[in-house]
Amino acid sequence: TVHCAQSQQLGYYLSGTTADSANAIFTNTASASPAQGIGVQLTRNGSAVPANSTVSLGTVSTSPVNLGLTATYARTTGQVTAGNVQSIIGITFVYQ
């Protein structure tokens, strides 16, 4: 959740290295025994949130607002093999 000291139009965008042309599946960066053919995808209300695309939260004030993000595994290319999955995804808040 996020909240502001006073009412603000607020949004956010995700950043990180992606593994697909839609920039919606973040690369598996695990260094020890990494899984293959898999990455991490963040969704909001069931839809993928691509990197570098601002998501508006509307007016945010002192009451907490849920970002609505869910992390899931997502298939990239090639055969999926077992292993570790790790991804670094940045989130930047934007006052609109």
C-alpha cells in the first residue's frame, strides 16, 4: 500500500531487465542453479504490468491505497527446467 501526507495524483512504473518483446516478463537473475525458460511477471487486476509504463493510482491521500500487484512465474523461451528464480524489479512513484 501507499499513502501521501496530502492529496496527490500518483502513479508508478516498474523497471528492470525484461525477457520478452512486451517488456512484461522480468529476467531470471538467479546465479546459483537458475531455472531456464522462466521469469517473473507482475500483474495488476489480472493484467500484466509492462516495464516503463506508468500506472495511475488516481488521487492518493492519507488513507492507504493498494498497489494491486501480484508476482507470478511466467514462461519465456525455450524449455522450462527446474531451478532457482530471482528477479530485481524497481518501482518508481510519479506525482502527476
